[in-house]
Amino acid sequence: MPTIAYVNGHFSPIEQATISIEDRGFQFGDGVYEVVRTYGGGAFRLHDHLSRLESSARAVSIPVPLSRTEWEALIREGLQRSRYGECLVYIQLTRGVAPRAHLFPSSAKPTVVMTFQEIPETGGALQRQGVPAVTLSDLRWGRCSIKSLNLLANVLAKQEASDAGALEAILVKDGLVTEGCSSNVCLVKDGNIVTPPLSDQLLAGVTRAVVLELARKNGIVVEEREVSEEELTRADELFLIGTTIEVLPVSRLNGVPVGERVPGTVTQAVRDAFQRCILSETGGEPG
Ligand code: PDD
């Protein structure tokens, strides 16, 4: 079964999908994106992802060419066409095609691209074992709350982490933890979850919002406050959260084991609550 793509009104196998080399997403990274995943064939928290897409687009003055109902219908159609068990839906919106010049073009129409990729069945192995992470300098721009296509600093940090044998880089700016290259970060200290507060320095993760709400409902104290790099190294437990990784324990930070066992008690409780939430909202089994 080929992976299905959607470009400006047309579905096709991904190999046949094309965009102009003058698309501003390609030339300037002038666009925004979302990553959504399905459980039981249904997109999890689609409304939250579409709201964030709209607010990212608004923040960079790209008009959103589709209504909520239109997005939902297209995503449903893409999922039906792709016929995979579970899908990762990638949504990209750029300022459109125009001769290369920095200023906004006066007449470009936004480009909408989506892909519907199969999510391989992993049985949650990583989530049970945990993954190594490293801390690296956050070299990104000052508006990381926008889910923009400009991911070069994230790409470089992720590669540096991988070269060091880690799965994620936890980024640190001026001594304070911001987030992972493609995840939000939580630590556990004395039974409480601590995570950096929302700001221009990090993405307001859809998973972050769900996880923090579930944690509070389950009686876990959540502190949204600044976290120093030093505090991170003293954590009892550490976990990453995001659409593709769900709740992923960190087993080693910069080569040093985190806490006494992985997953730690709080991480496991959060993961269980997240899995129950997925099941109740979508009827699908978590990854
Ligand atoms: N990334 N922070 C960053 C920098 C991210 O790129 C992501 C997600 C998150 C978590 O957000 P959410 O819970 O809404 O997925 C936090 C996606 C999955 C990606 O770029 O592939």
C-alpha cells in the first residue's frame, strides 16, 4: 500500500505528489506544521492540533485556507484512502509559491500538504525500557511556541544526540531547560511533576496539556516553573512527552542513570492514565 499524500486539493501516492521549487516552505521554511496520530483509526485530539495550526499560522500571518470542517473531512478521507492500521498525519501549511524574495508575496496562495504514514507496531518497547538523553544548548530562535517549519537547530541537536548514543536532546537556554528537539520534558522530584512553564521558548504540546491535566486529576502535584539544568540532573524520574512518543521515560541523562528504576512510579502512573485516556477517547489501543 503506498503512502498517501495530499497537495492543494489532490490525493495521490506520495511518489507522485509534487510542489514547486519556488514554494516558500522549501526556500525559506516559511510555513507551519502539525503532527497528529491515530488510535483505532481515529485522530487523537484533532481539534487541539487544528487550533494550534491556526494559531501558528496566525502568528506568522499565513491565511488558513480551510475551515475546521474541511480539514476534518480531508483528514478523514486521507485516513480512509491510506487504509493503514494506525497513521501519522503530517500537515504542512506554507505561504505558497512565488519568485524568491524575502517580503511576503502579494498574491501567493498558501500551499497545503498532508501525508498519511503508517505507524509501525512497536508494542511500547521503548516506553517500557526508557531511552538515553543528553542535554545540549538550545540554539533555536525566540518564538519556539510557533510550530514552524524552521527545524534546522532541532535537526542538528537531534543528530548530535544520536551521535552520542542518545534518543533525544534536552535543550537548555541560559541554564534553564526548555524542551526536547521534538518533545516536552517533565521531571519528577519527591512525587511531584515539574515542567517548564509555557513561554516563547517552547511548544505548548498537545500531549503536555493532556498529561498535566491527567496527572492533576490523579492527585499528582504539577509544578509549572523554571527548571535548571542542574535540577534536571538531580531528578528522581525524567520523562519526555509528545504525539509520536507518548510518555517516554529517560533511563540515562548524559550517560548517568536517572533514578532507581525505569519507568519510575510517577512516570508509570502518568503513562497508565494516558493510555486509559486514549482508549476512552478513541477506542484504540495505545502504541
Ligand atoms: N513534535 N516540542 C517540540 C519542539 C516538538 O516538535 C513537539 C512535537 C513537542 C510535543 O508536542 P505534541 O505533544 O503536540 O506532539 C514539543 C512533533 C511530533 C514532530 O515534530 O514530529
